[in-house]
Amino acid sequence: MNFEKLDVWKRASRLCADVYIETKSLKDYGFRDQLTRSALSVPSNIAEGMTRSSDKEKRRFLEIARSSMAEARTQIYIGIEIDYLKREIAKNWVEETKQISAMISGLINSFDNNL
């Protein structure tokens, strides 16, 4: 399956790019690095998983992507609380992470039926 055609990969990639753009001037490099790394992990693991040959491997990488999305959401919540992130943008990111997570879960479930 071509991961580049998946809406979930497209949305995760867009979110990741937005995170990089919005946090590029953030001076707390540890926070910025952790947030960008977790955001980058999502589309990367979707891509890697979808190129694997077995459904079991695909599922494993998708679970990693879903976990990274939860990690990024947590960091976004914290970024809001400590005024590192613009509240309105970050709230939109929170909603987007929830929707992307649901899409990943749906993809995982499609492979569960084949195991």
C-alpha cells in the first residue's frame, strides 16, 4: 500500500510541519526537540509500517505512531499550560491529534481482522 495516498499520513505530515514552523523560535530547546520528535515520529512510523510485508509488522509500526501521537498531544497540553504555545493553534492541534489517532486506530483494526 502506498502510504503517500493515505489521508492519515498526509494529515500527520501536515501537523508535523506545522509544529516545526510554530515552534522554530521557541528557546526551550529540550521542549521543542521533544515535541518535534514525537510529531515527526507519527508520519514516519506510518510510512515505515505501511511498507512492511506482514500485517503484524504494519500493526506494530502503527501502534508506535499512535503512541507518539499521544506523546505529542501530552506535550501540546503542557505547552499550553506553560504559555509556550499559542492557545488557539495548540487547541486545534489537540483536536487534530485526536482525529489522527482515531484514523490510526481504524487502520490498525483493519489489520487485526487479517491476523
